[in-house]
Amino acid sequence: MTQDSSECLMSDLLNANTYLIRKKLLKILGEEFHIYTDDNQDVLIGYSKQKALKIKEDIRVFSDESESNQILNIKARNVFDLSGNYDFTDPNTSESLGGIRRHFRKSFFQDSYSIYGSDNQVYGEIKEDSMINALIRRFVPFASLAFPQVFSMDVQGQSSIIFTQKINPIIQKLTIQIPAENQLDRRVILGAAMIIIAIEGKKN
């Protein structure tokens, strides 16, 4: 799936090949995510909210904190779904962008997702870096502080996209690195990044 710039709302975030998502961990209700061009956190290019007390995950991404310009909707397909289907939608056109599906059994030891299109057909995968590192993070206390969680997003014919997640007791950060030649729809990449920091980060 490639991005048609004529059909989606273009923003600095959807044009970026690298960016950083930051989340404060000490929040009582709901979650907020700020998206910057880099680790200096000087230029804000996106903002996201995850609603509290929702029986299904509901994440919305905007171009800034005013929430006047929405870029993406992310919703869990079902309430009780161990596989974890997260559907992505363009809020401006109501276009289905497909989504990602968590592999429940595989993810017990090493996080793994399938990427599916609007026809629900799988065309790629997202996988944690290695089984050994994944097991260390799961079973060694505070290991995730020393071993950042790394994911590779792979679609046949495209260069790999790398997500690196770092967590400390106060701040959680996810860095996204997209090769310039990769033509995968940036909205799909953004949706995957939000699931990683919002869902995987919460578990860790």
C-alpha cells in the first residue's frame, strides 16, 4: 500500500522520514502523546490523545494540540479480541487504511503483528528485534531500561522501517526511522507507531 498525496491530508508529520513520539507516564486519565521532528523536541509536528475509560482502544492523531486538524483514527475492532485488530481510518475521507493485527501467542515471547490492507489481506509484518532480547525484557526486572525495545516493520519490496522504544520511570519515547525510498503509506506507519507506544509501552 502506497500513499496517494492527493487523497490524504498532508502535514509535516506525514512527510517526515524520522520523528519522535513522547509520552508522559504519570497521567491519571487518558494518555497524551507529543510528536517531534527529533530528540531535541523543539519542533512539534503532531499530537495524539488516547481516550480514558473506553471499552475499546480509541486513539486520534492531530497535527497539533489545537486538535483542529485530525490526521488519523485508530480503533480496536472488538472489545474482547486477543489477536488485537487495530483499524486505521483517514478521518477526512473516511477511507479505510487497513491496520495491524497482534499475534497473541507469538507475542507472549516476542511481539509480532501482521499488517493488513483495507481488504483485510495481510501484506507485511512488524516484529520485535530478537527472541533473546525480548525474553530478557520480559523476565529480567528493569531490563527494558538497558535494552530498548526495537521493532522492524517489513513489507515485501520496501526497505525496513525501524521503531526504537525507550522507557524510564517518567518518560516513554519512540523513535521512528523511515528510509527515504520506502513508499509505504505514512499514515499506516504512523498508526503502527501509535500502537507500539500506546499498547506495547503500557504492557512494559
